[in-house]
Amino acid sequence: MPHAVPEPDDFICFAIYSAGHAFNRLYKPLLESIGLTYPQYLVMIALWARNDQTVGDLGETLLLESSTLTPLLKRLEKSGLLTRNRDPEDERQVRVRLTRKGAGMRTKARDFPSCVKAATGFSNEALRRLRNDILSMRSAVLQASD
């Protein structure tokens, strides 16, 4: 008896990849209303959580290489949402700080998580479990790929 040919939905990697695309579609109009792309929004979330970080720390948090992160930061700086300056104590480090405008944008994005929760139809507890499972899987896959 021949083996069934797997469909894309049979793969966890595709489920996560396609769910990411679905989230991007959900976020697109929300983010357009505040003039951000999804990657820029992730940078802003990281800075709203902990302002005044090095580029390296942001890259670690967001799992982004400097070559990907730097153009995002330049665009956000050009928009007046953050500043990038050399750390006076260590000139090799570039520190990223929100401007008043960037910090104020948090208020405009405050309801985005509830919009996403509503779209999923999941309870807070179900979303928390799912997020924790995905984060655990991400950690395992990253360890396996090192």
C-alpha cells in the first residue's frame, strides 16, 4: 500500500508559517492606521517594553540580524519615532531610544492585542497555552539548529 503524500497542512512548519501570514493580514489595516509595517511594530513593541536598548539587544529579542534590523531602525528614526546614538560608555554600541512621538504611539496601538484575540476566538488561557507551546517549540528548534 503506497504511503499517502503529505499535504502542506500536515507539516507543523507550514501551519506556523501560514498562521504568520494570516496574522500579517489581520495586522495590516491596524498597522496602516498608525503608519507602521509589521516588523517595525515588533521593534516598537520591544522598545515600549524596554526603552533604551542596544541594537544588539533588540536583535536578540526579535531574533533579527543587524543587517535586517538596521534598515528598520533607520526608517523608524526617519519617521521621528526613535533615535539611534553611540553609547558614550562604549562607542561600539548603538543605543536605541523612543522619542516622545514613538512612546506616544503606544496609546494608538493599545487595542491591537484585543483585536487579535477577538479574531482568534480563543480564551485568554487558551492563547497563553498556545503561545507558551510555540515559544517552547521555537527554543527547541533553535537549539537543534545550533
